Amino acid sequence: MRLSKKKRQSQLIESFQKNPFLTDEEVARQCDVSIQTIRLDRMELGIPEMRERLKHMAERSFDEVRSLSPEEVIGEVVSLELDHSGVSVLEISADHVFERNQIARGHYLFAQANSLAVAIVNADLVLTRSAAIRFVRPVTLGEKCVAHAKVVQKQPSRFQVDVETKVLDDMVFQGVFDVYRATN
Amino acid sequence: MRLSKKKRQSQLIESFQKNPFLTDEEVARQCDVSIQTIRLDRMELGIPEMRERLKHMAERSFDEVRSLSPEEVIGEVVSLELDHSGVSVLEISADHVFERNQIARGHYLFAQANSLAVAIVNADLVLTRSAAIRFVRPVTLGEKCVAHAKVVQKQPSRFQVDVETKVLDDMVFQGVFDVYRATN
DNA sequence: CCACATTCTAGTACCTAGTCCTAAATTAGT
DNA sequence: ACTAATTTAGGACTAGGTACTAGAATGTGG
């Protein structure tokens, strides 16, 4: 006997999770059943065909790249007054948290604040020289982090930008960034 | 006249870059040429068919998830003495840099240092309370960043971890992290 | 042991988004 | 006007499927 239907199906779920690139033919051979059986299983389990699986993976990763790369800012900038102030919003998704406890990894909050501090300065090449930051309280999955940045010191090529990130009215992160206009 | 072959082809490259999900049929309509022309173009330019493109994207994102998630550390930890010291290596790839100037975005260096500082502490739930960091010099595409972390102060649930990141013998990043064991 | 249900297998027609190939038609350059 | 480059058309074939029908094998209850 080859395995009951239920066992096969739960094994199937695992297989596709571990390796989404498997074709029906390959798993059929693995389970020693016909290709049609695998297809019926996929129907019942609501698992899409390989091409669709890959497409969804590609979509997800593409969306990430797109939201990161064009503006090169983490979080969505909702208002920006160059050389003065700005606000960005980052909703903590599953990608941002530790699996075990659903707490956001610090560097995402840092990245949000840092890229906002850099975006605020009106120049082609802006880099961070130094920063002092505090993670006031842990942020968890689903929370919407709103970062407010403002320039507090302005010199020809050096800026001090203060960033405060809140969830609702709750302060979660504070940072002071020393950024500079670099000569390209 | 519809556009010269060269213009069409360079537009094609851009289109596929902007949206890898396009089928030949769709771009053919966009360029107002036949599907075969697009296929010849793809051949000449060495652009694979859509399904292959998506597959490669899926592969890349799959690999990333696999290499990032298990340890939840950015960079590869090459040595680790719990509660004492550790070293991790991060090679700056195209994903880490600003497109314009090939300079690594600060938060990747921060992420490497931060996750090493957290990994070093022997406890289930470790979070960063605060940090003071300095980006000593910009890091560019292809450079291999080696972060050395050591615990310089140890209290029951609070640690100060100093991190220095170098490219060869060149200091590029310095950070002092205040991390703590949290009660889960 | 029979009957009936569940489960599995086989096979056909069809789909998309292609490849590979041949051949004809069109356009451009000189 | 002639040749060469470019474009288009079409046919045969492919992978990895969907959707559907029908039959075979394997249970399981009575």
C-alpha cells in the first residue's frame, strides 16, 4: 500500500512548500501515483499549478523590489518638504518580524528612519555619517509605524535630522541622524 | 514609421525590466509589430521567455528567503562565541546599493551589525534598546564587509556590544549597541 | 460474498506561451 | 532598380497544465 489519501495530501503540501518548483509529474513519481491523482489532490487542496506558484513568488519579490528601489526609501513617504521635514509610513508585515515572537527586527525601523532622513535632504548624493538611536518599545506584526523627520541643524553640507517614529500616539523609535551631501 | 529596430530593442529591454510579466503578445501590440518580430528581438538580445523570467525571479527570491530566514541574521556569521564575540561577513551586492552611485545603503551595514549584536547574546528573545553608529566611509558594490562584535559590558539582562566593520583593513562602520534580554 | 462508495487511472480535447523552422513579403540603403 | 536587411506568416512541436468523461481497482458495511 502506497499511503492513504490523507497522508499523501499532507506530504504533498509539505513538498510544494519545500520546493514550489516541482511539476505534477515529479511528485507523481515521488508518490508513485498517477499524474491525475496529483492533479485531483491539488484541486482539493487549492494548490495552483507550478507556473502560477512561481508567478506569485515572482510578483511578491517584484513588489518588494519596486517599493524599495525606485525611491530607495523603506516605507512610503506621505509628505516631504525638502530640507525641512517629512513623514513616512511603514506597516510591519510578516517579512519584517522575527518568526518566533512577531516582533519587528530593529533594522527595519532604522531603515525607515534612515532613508527618510536621507530623502529629506535636497541633493543628488546624500549619505549618513552617524546616528544615535533608541528603540523605545518593540513593534509587532501589523502595526503601522509613522516616522516624522525634521531637520534641526543645517550647514552647507551637513544636516542633523531628528526622527521620531510612532504607532498611533505611542513612541516606538527615536533617532538623531547626521547626514551629509557628498560630492559625487 | 514605427521606430527603428535599435530603438525598439532598447525600448524592449526597458519594458521587460520594468515589467517582467509581459508576454510577447502584449509587447508586440505595444510596439505595433508582429509577435515574431518580438521573438526575434528577444533571441538577439538574449532575453528569455516570460515563464523563464518569472522562474528566475522566483528562484532568486526563494534562495533569499532561505538564506535569510533560518538564522534571521543579515550577513553570514563565520564565528560566534556566545555572550562574548562574533564575526559576520556581508558582501555588498547589487541589491544593497543605490543604483546611481553603487554605494551601499547605510541600513544594510546597520542590519549586519545589529543582527550580529543580537545573535551574540545567548537568549531566546534579544532586542536592541539603543545604538550609536558611525558610517566611517562609504562602501561600494562588491566590497566584503567583515563585522567584528564583542561584548564590552555584561549585566544580567543588559549588554553593551561594540561592532566594528572593516573592508580589508579599512574601517567602514562603527557601532555601539545596547541590547537586552526580554522576557518573552 | 455482494453491493456500493471511494479512490485512482486513463485518455481526450483544449489552453498558453512559447521554440524552431521555412518561406514569403515588405522596407531600406545605395 | 537591385540587393540586403527586416518583418511577417504559418506550421509543427513542447511543457505543463485545465476540464471532462469513463473505467478500473480497492475498500467497507451488511
